[in-house]
Amino acid sequence: MTAPAATPAPAPTTASAPATASAPAATVGPVRPYEAYVYAYPHKTAYRRLEDRPALRDLWRGEAKDALSLYLHIPFCEVRCGFCNLFTRIGAPEGLTGRYLDALERQATAVRDALDASDTAGPGAVRFANAAFGGGTPTFLTARELERLCDIAETRMGADLRAIPLSVETSPATATADRLAVLAERGATRLSIGVQSFVDEEARAAVRPQRRADVEAALGRIRDTGVPVLNIDLIYGIDGQTPATWRTSLDAALAWRPEELYLYPLYVRALTGLARRTAHTDRDWDEQRLALYRQGRDHLLAHGYEQVSMRMFRRADAAPQGPDDHACQTDGMIGLGCGARSYTSTLHYSFDYAVDMGRIRAIIDDYTATEDFGHAVHGRRVDADEARRRHLLQSLLQARGMPLADYRDRFGTDPHDDFPAELAAFAARGWLAGDGAAGGGADGGVLRLSPEGLAHSDALGPALFSPAVRAAIAAYEAK
């Protein structure tokens, strides 16, 4: 996932026609608050095989490349949590991580060559504004392999990891001193650890075998590195969780004074471990999760945290990671690895996606055997309408909202004219706030969510999906 974007710089006004007509407004009434976690649009389940296999140098020709985001995906974990539907496999046979890094290096070389070849301004035109290692669990790799991963980002892609924000995900079992030392020395500014619960019984209920003592020890090792930003992930809605046990986890996390905290609602998704054990579909569970969300939000706000999005909270006195002028609404992204996505202004592309362990193994094997990384193979085209939806969605889901001037400058239209039905429905439910809720003035206004709108981000986001993307997602066969 990419970091929350900075306010996007105005882009040239497009000459394209306004967005296609919005879908009819849904009847304003009760909604399910947890439709889908929208962290990128269009979702990867809307991607399809690209029969024309466009060359990367053609895709990136003419694209702005001076504030790119770089993401390297490591699809390995020591265990697979019951709620996880990320692209990752359990363990790695002898030699597989080495072969994977070999392929990652081949891909990085091909991608950087394509970026340079796509711009007449030459190699200096490419600059990375931030970087992230995710997965899976990047720290599944050994310390030596992590050194190589950093080398690939630096020498093959040209990212100066010590000069830009670098975020890395880890886990209690793999946050060892030697691995963390490598990351700290190579420029990591943020370490994110998935704890999910400090209550051992809840961790077991989420099919996440861990002991609180081991979690606390890992947090101590992370703090010892001196990396400036610690993020702790927690989950609410686990079987057996109560307001009291949720408070236990919140307070245990706060004891480490993390610069960031993410509070995630539990989802039970197809083909995951929890999907085979339980089925949460009733409204009582929705209400439980909403109540726990509000409890967690209020608790963090009372302890000096600011809300950045529905999930993300940042300590008000936390120092920034460093300069980051990447804007997810407008700037491109380079993803390396078989679970990573790349974004141009007209195409989002990746490799095949799966949740089933057998399918994931096969995709990783295909990736490690690949020699030609100069073409996009899976993806989805992004036309003018989808670009408008993406800009509005990814801006609106941030607590600070969307300056109307940014949208108007980029598209030459107003979001209230492009999406009248959706915004009217959001307003009727009390989900909008700010001077931009009714259109604002000609020279300003910010369209942002109310506290209740933030609480319902997982219903609001999907409401902005286009009919075509909805159809593609509905037709996707889980595998």
C-alpha cells in the first residue's frame, strides 16, 4: 500500500469530455459499513490478461517520472494468518528466495531501461519520491538477502534509499536484530509490524500463532534501531473480542508510543483460513465492529493522535519521515515483484493474482522463470472517467479531504457535476463536511468526510466504483 498522499500538485487540464454519467443514486437508507477495503482503484480483481502485452517503454513514454513511488514485493511469510488474502506463500523451499531475487533484479533492470528509454530527457528525468518493501513479509528474507534487496532498489532502479522515506513491513517472528540492523543502516524511516492483538487468545482466534511476550520483544528490538517511525497494526472484530480486550490491545500498543497506529476491521474473505472456519455476515457483527472502531478512534484521539484516514492515526508530535512529494492521485508507481502493481496515467498493471496457496506457488514459479520483463501482462486501462473516480476516491478517503481546486485544475470539471448522485447520497447520509460539501466557491473549498463518513469509508469507497469495474470484480473467479 502506498503512504497517504501529499496534496496533489495541479496537473494540466485535460481536454477530454467530462466523466460519464454516474450510476443512479442508491436509495438513501441503511448501508453495510464494511463493503470492501479500498486502498487502490481499480481493485486488482478487476485486472485481466493484456492480450497486446504493451511494451513498458511505450506505456511510460510521456508520463511524469519526477516523483515516482517504488514498491518491492516479497511474497513469503513464516505463517499465513487466517484473515490474510494477500499474495504470499508459507515458507520457501531451498533456493527459492535466491531465485526470486534473481528475477526481481532482472525485472528491475528491464523496468529501469524502459523508464530511461521512454523519456527523451534521459536518465535524470526519473526520480523516486519514496520507497516501500511489502509482502508477504520482507523480513522473511535473511539479513544478507535484505542487503541484496536494497542493492536492487538502489543500483538497478536508482532509488537513493537514504534520502527518501523508506517503509518496511515486518512481523514479530522475523523482526530479528540482524535484519533490523540492515534496514536501519540502509535508510529505513518507518518499520510497520502486524501485531493485530496483544491478547494471545484473540491472536489464536485470528489464526495468528504468537505470544505477547514475543511481540513485546520484537517491539523492543525495533525501538532499539532508532528508526524514526514505528507503526503498529491492530485488528478489531475478532471472535471473542470485547471492548475490554480491545482496550487491552490499544493500551499495550500505546505503551510503545508508536508514531503511527493502523486500526483494521476484520474481514473474512474467500479462500482464507477464517473462511473455512467461520462466516461473519450478519449485521450484529457490523455493529460490533463499528462500536469497536469508535472506541479505538476516540481512545487514540484522547491520547494525542490525529486521524489521517479511517484506519490510520498519527501521533501529533511525531516527526515526519522526510520529504515526500509523491501524490497517489496523480503520480506514477513502479511495482517490482510478482505481487506488486504499477500505475501509469492510462494503465494499471501487475502479474496474475491468487489467494489459494497452490495457485500462488505456481505464479511465483512462473515469475522466477521469466526472462522478459519488458511488457505488461495483466492490468486494467484507466480512461478519463476512471481517472476522475480514482482521484475523488483516493482524496476523499483521507481525513483532510480534497481541495476542489485541485480536481478542477486537473480535469477542468467539478466533482459535483461529474458525480452528482453519489455526492448527494453521501451528503444525505451525513457523510460529508467542509465548505466543499455543497460545491464550495469558485476559488476554493475542500470536500471532506465527516466523522461518520470516515467511519463508513468501506461503504463510501465502493460506491464510487464505475459500473464497468463493478462488473469486472463480480465476474472475477476467486482462485
